[in-house]
Amino acid sequence: MSTQEKKLIDYILLYSVIISHHLYIILFIASLPVMIIKAPWYISIPLLSWFVNAAIGQGWICPVTAVENRYRKKVGYPQIDTFVKHYYIKPYMRYKIKSKIRSAKKDTI
């Protein structure tokens, strides 16, 4: 197997990890109301606190984020701190900044 084929496989694995990570987060968020209503408090509260800490906290790393960082390193992409911050919060903040700049330009014209 050539190095180009190995690189292609690493890219495919990286993107499949990213897509599955998005699906895990979406399914977990969708299951939160059901979990809060149906599961006992001693199950739902630790799961919810683990998710929040792994998503936006700096102390823990989600296991899937660690796998993604390993493949990011293989293909030469920079590693990420937290998945939610990298894929959801930062793009939202960039969008808000761009929309403020656009509205400021409209106001001056």
C-alpha cells in the first residue's frame, strides 16, 4: 500500500469519526428530555454532568475527541481542545461577528 493510499484511508477515517461524533452529540441531546423524564436521577444527573464537562470543560477529554485528534495528527491537521467548542461555538461566534460587521456597514452607507 502506498503512502498516498494510507493518507486517503486516514482522511476517510478522520471524516467518519467527525460525522459519527456529530451524530452522537445530536442523538444525546435529542435523548436528554427522555432521559430526564424516564431515568432515575442517579443515572441522568451524572450522564448530563459528564457530557457538559466533556463538551465545554478543559479538564476532561471525550474519548471520541481523543480518537479524532489522533487522526488529525496523522493527516497534518491541528488538534482540537473540545469538539463542541471547535465545531459549534467558534463557527457561531464567527457568524455573529460577521453579521455585526455587515450591519455596521449597512448603517454607515
